[in-house]
Amino acid sequence: MSELKDLQDRLHQFAIERDWEQFHAPKNLAMALIVEAAELVEHFQWLNESQSENLTEEKLQEVGHELADIFIYSLRLAQRLDIDLLETVKEKMAINEKKYPAEKVKGSAKKYTEYV
């Protein structure tokens, strides 16, 4: 938990030092997150499944950087909205365990509404 908070504090300080807090409204951070997610998708856009699982080292690094950007914006957004991200992930996992019980969904890609 401390590492995540330390990272959020470092990201916050980074923004303050550059006078970027003025641009980091939740709306703007959410939009930036989506832009970064789109940049991640670009790396996989025309690949088949096998190709997407066998990226070159260079491509893996690029994908990693996009994932880092997504994580950064997620952390900043959670911080700006005072959301405890680790606790919320635990809550969401509990919800997902109920929505998708292993004995009902194992091996299926169906949405939970299709088997309820």
C-alpha cells in the first residue's frame, strides 16, 4: 500500500513542479487515460492472436510504456477523486467473483447476463 501511495505522491509532485495541476481535472485525466488506451490498442490493431502473443522486445517495451501511461493516469485520477484504488480493486474482485462464479463460467467468454 505504501508503495502505491508513494508513487501517487511522486506523480502529484511531478505535476506540481510543472504547474500541470491546473490541467489535471478528473475529466481531463479520464480523457487522457482513454487516449493512452487507444495508443496501446494501436500496437495490436492488425495482429492475429499468435502475433499478439509473440511481440518483439522492442514492441514489448513500447507496449509496456503505454501500460505505464495508463497506470499513471489511473493513479492520478484515483488520487484526484480520493479513491483508495487498492481497496476498490478488492471490492470489485468480490463483485466479479459473485457475477462470474467459476462453476458457471469456466471456459466461457459469455457476459454474466447470458448465463444468469
